[in-house]
Amino acid sequence: MTRTRKTPARRRPHAAASRSPRKATARTPAPAQVAPAEPLSRGRRIALRLSTITVTILFVVLVVTMVGSITSEWRVAFGYEGTPGTATVVSCQPIVKGPSGKRRTYYDCKAHFVFDDPSKQPITIGTVPEAEVGDVFPAALTPDGDRVLPTGEAGRWKAAIVPLGIACGLAAMVLFGAFITRSKKVIIWACVVVMPFPVALAVAVMRGEI
């Protein structure tokens, strides 16, 4: 009797082993969609215009008031008014003013003023609070005769600080109005027109030192 030999069945490799590993792919997030800017409503545009007009009127009133007060200083600094001479600062006394917690220190400076006209006697009189003891500068006695103000180049630059500050305020309002329009062309032109004023103000502050 012949025996038949059974051949062992071949084992199939595991399915996971036969599969090639998948490469992990990073998913790129979808670009965020920016919603278009909504135009201003009619009521909001009217409110912005009214507020701009109101601020402009108030600022113009302030400018007229300040210009009226500094006109005399301008005329003295440029030699149109006042009696010329030379000032020598002899004393500066600190004065504290204001309520407690908000006190500020001011300086009351006195100068020995010698007139260019030798027939007039020298006097001791008040001068600008920014001066320091020992400063000597060309000056002029105001028409009211209450103080002497610096003249020459430093005095003229000093007198220009306040008007240039007012011009910078007007320039800021122009920029505000330009940004409201949301027009790049208007904003660029506004920046071109406005930039000289803060530069001139910085120069006046530096050159106006006595």
C-alpha cells in the first residue's frame, strides 16, 4: 500500500506586510476669504462730515485767538516793533502754580537790558522763561514795556514755533479727512502736502534755542 505525502500549504504573507507604507501628506489650509469692506451708510457719512465740520470750526476759532495773541511777538521778533538792545539774563526764579497733584513749575526770568540808543539808561526787566542765567542775546523791548523778547535768527525761529504748531494741527485734520475718503491717491497727496509742516516745526524748535 503506497502512502501519499501531503505537501504543506504555503502561507500567504500578511496583507499589511505586502502593502507599501503610505506617505503622509500635509494638507494645506484653504486660503481665508476676506470679506470686502462694507461701504459707510449714508447716516454715518453725514455724522462724520458734521463732526469734521464742527472740529474744523472750533479749531479755526482757536487759531484766530492764538494768532491775535502772538502777532505782537512776531512783529517784535522781526524788528517791526519794539526798542532794540541787548539782554543779559541775571536771574530765573521757579514759580509753582496749580492745585495739588497738578502743580507745574514756571520760571520768572529777569534780564539786564541795554538799549542800542546810548541816551537811554539800562533797565532790569522780565524776559522769556526758557532763558538761563548768563545768556546774552539780541532783544527788543515790547511796545507795552513789560518785557524783552529775543530777536535775530533765534528769536525769529522761536516766534515761528506756535504758528507752525497750529499748521501741524490743521495738517492732522487734513490727513484725517483724507483717510475718511479711503482713496489712496488722496491720502498720498495729503501726506505730500502735510509732511513739510512737522519738519519745519522740528527745525524751529532746534534753531529757536537762545
